[in-house]
Amino acid sequence: MPALGNTTLNRILNPRIIFTSHINNLGLYAYIQNELGGIGRFQVTGQSQSALRYIIGDVKGILLFINLIHGKLRTPKNFRFNELIKFLNIKYSLEIPESLLDTSDFLNNSWLTGFTEADGHFGIKIVESKSKSETRKRSVSENISLKFRLDQRSYDKPNSSSMYPIMESLASFLSRKLNIYTIDPHSNPREVLSLSVTGINYLEFIVNYFNKYPLIGVKGTDFKHWEVVYHMIISKEHLTEAGRLKIRAIAYEMKNNKYN
């Protein structure tokens, strides 16, 4: 957000709303732009031209954006959102009310879908069978398992606010335990909040949720592959040689499609 007032060239500066993603997600943001009536523009940046920015900078577009997500934010981003509202109220003599945090049931809206588009991960783990050896006392059986994971930094850096409340709420919603770990403990320690869902019985809930509120970006492609494996495990197809070969191919395709 710029400072209030005009510049030395007497130009009125407005805030900008910027979404940043990988260029592979262009389809998602083109869809969003179309749903918003064509507002905003795209910018490709980075040394390899792989970073995509979707920018909304005109007042009409910003007001539309505010109207759409007002009262629907759940994280510390709501602080910055209210600063945006305050800025526009002062500069254009508006009376947009403050946005309160959304505390409604996750099951009744698609908020988790949006959160997953940014920070979710659908994983397939394949453990190859290994026989006993001089260095291995026990044989290892082949195993295929699935995981849904959400990682989030412990603090929202722009606001210095804890992400623990929203992640704890998600842990409760998914009936899972919230874990905390540190990355780069020696050079640049950062605390991360991590939530993992494993086990077919628990994953059924994940499958049903994302079928009710579909992912439409690159993560949506991941989920479709991942769901195929889920149903193969349910039907015991993963125990067959043909099934295992198919799952390996799916896992390989998902790995090659990764961009983060």
C-alpha cells in the first residue's frame, strides 16, 4: 500500500492486490480473472520466467475483491486486509466496515480448498521390499501409503502474528495432532506448524471434502492422481503387480509435475 496523498507528479497512487504463484498455475488465475469480469493483469518474473503475478490495481477491481472476501478470511492476513479497507475509506471517503475473522465451520465452505491450493501437499509413499542381509536384520515388505499434509510458518511475517490458532483449528477439524518442527536450525532457524492426515479411514474425509469443494489449480491435478491411488488401495488393487506398477507411474508423474 502506498502512502496517503498524491505524489510529487500529482499522481494518485492506489494499493495493489497481488497473487504470486508458479507459471504452471496460469490456468487457475486465468479462471479467476474471467470469473471477476476480466479485472487485473498478469506479470511473469524470475530468472527462468517461472513466477506468475496476478495484479489487481484499479479501484473498481479492488472494491470488487474486498466485497467478495469481506468476512471470509481466517488468518492474520485479515489485519492487512483491514488496513486496505482503512486506506480506501480515508482516501475515497468510503464507509466500508471492518472485516471480522471467519469462525464458521470449515465443512460449510471451501476455505480449506483455497488454503490447500497454496500450502497443501498430496503424497504417495512407496516402500520397496528388501530381503534380509548382513546389514539388515529383518526383511522389509513392500508398502504403499498416502498422506495429505499442510505446513505453515508459525508466524505471519508481515504482521508478526501467530498462525497457531488457525492451524490448531484445522487440526481439530481433521481430528489430527498439530506438530511443530524447526527448519535450518543452525543457519536460519524457522518454526513450522505441520498437520498430516494418513490412514485410509481418515483420508476418506479428505477425499469427500475435496470432491465437494474441488481444487482447480495444479493441486487439483495432484489430487485427482492421488485419489486414483486411494481407490486402488480401498479395492486392494495396490496388492497386485499390475496395481503397483500403475501406482509407481502415477507417483512418477506427480513428482515430475512438481514446481515447489
